[in-house]
Amino acid sequence: MVISPSTSVHIAVGAASVDFALALVVNRRYIVVSTTDAYMAQGTGAQTAAVATGSALVPAGTPMILDGRHGDTVGLIQATVGGLATITPAFDR
């Protein structure tokens, strides 16, 4: 897997769900990392991540690998305190 940090997108994770400004692409993987425990929602169109309800936990400092699906969106919300999150495209070789 080759990582492309120059194309990373960063967001502030807070008390309201926020989406990354990056549309996921078919046949590509992405790595999401957060500085705080957060909940993540992935799907088509705007996403509303919710604490412990239908959203996946992203533990602080733990890289999560996502499969990209054309047009998908990823949103995060803090578990308890705010922080920062990054999504980075990674390419299979």
C-alpha cells in the first residue's frame, strides 16, 4: 500500500458531525486517523455520525482503513472531547 500524504484532508472533530471534503473513489483505500476518540459514518451523500448509534468507533491514534466506493462520504463526531482527524488516500500496488 502506498500512502499519499500530499492529498490528505483534515477536519476539526467536535460535538457536531462533520464530513471530510473528499469523495471516496472506487478501487481505492483510505486511512482515517483521529487525535481523539470519535464515531464515524460512511455512506453516499452527507453523513451524520452519531455517538454509539449506527456509527463505528475510531479510537484515538488508531489508523482505520476504509474501502472507497464511488461518491462515498465520511463523517466524524467526537466521543467526549474534540480533536483533529485526517483522511489520506492509499493506493494498492
